[in-house]
Amino acid sequence: MLTLQIDPYITQILVRIIILFLLMGVVCWLMNKNYQNKMNARSERLQKEYAILTPKKIEEANDTDLVDIVIANLHGKLDEHNPAPFYTIPTLSPERFSLYSVWVIHNELTHGSFSDLLSSPSKNFLEQAVTGCKEIGAEKCADALQEALEHTDDKNALADCHLHYMEAIAKEEPLTLCVSYIRSHVDAFIDQEDEPETE
């Protein structure tokens, strides 16, 4: 019976490589966790600071922060104990509904696929995101989303739609267009006096 002899030196190298990969995995996990904690802390801060959004706050906001500010304001309107964006956001202004839909679908598709999106609650915003993309001027993005809506059961077609969407966002930069959209429709994004304040 043949036995496989492994050089002890090679064994040491393999062990060290395995340990190195494990350490890299731990470091990546810690870095991601730290990043998520920072993002959550920023989101909470923005929700408190912009619980009530006024024309002045929109005017003074930097372009790089404006979309996050509006989204934080909208998240602040969700039920803290049972957040259900699709039941709350559509009851606000059409512009808020469109912007939120574009934002949430954009985030889903830059971190996952159409298959992932269609198996998540965010799929409820897909149809309005088509409208929203058209409103902000991201026509190619809207075309890719509409194409996906027409092929929800075809994984290969959805993969092509995702590729088309990623190509479209590289050209149209929908979140940048959202900034212009907000500044052009300020009255639709501010809080009226009869809207409940969030604590």
C-alpha cells in the first residue's frame, strides 16, 4: 500500500497560508463591521438632525449629502417598531415616492442582482423606480428597470438587465441627478406643519 509523504517544510508553508487567509478574513469582517457601525451612526444622526426638513436646510446642504439627508428624513417617518417603507413612503408626495424608489432600487442593484431584488421587499419599489428614473432624467436606467419588469421569470434576461443597468448608471449617475431633482422640487420634500414630528 502506497503512502503519501509530505515534506514537513511544505506542510508548514500550507499551515501558514491557511492561517494568513483566516486572519485576512477576520480583518475584512472587522473592517466591514466597523464601516456598518459608522454608517448606522451617521444615519441615526441625520435622522435626528433632519427630522423636520425645511427649505433652508435643503438650500444649505452639500450636494454630496443631500440625497442621504432626504432619505434619512423619510426613514424618520417610518414606524420605529414596525418599519414598512412601502406602506408609508407612497402616502407622501409623489416626488418623495419617486426619489425613494430610485434610491432603494439603486442600492439594491449596486450590491446585488435583479434576482436578489425580486426576492426582497424592495421589489415593491421597482415599478415606481421606472417612473422616478424618467422624472430625474435617467432614461437608460428606466429602460433597464422596465426590461427587468418584463422578464421577472427569466434569470438570463435578468442578468442582461442588470448589466444594462450598471452600464446606464455609469453614464447617467442617477444619484447625482437626484440632487438636481430635489433642488428643483424643494416644496415636495419639505415637511408641512401638519405632518407629525419624529422624536
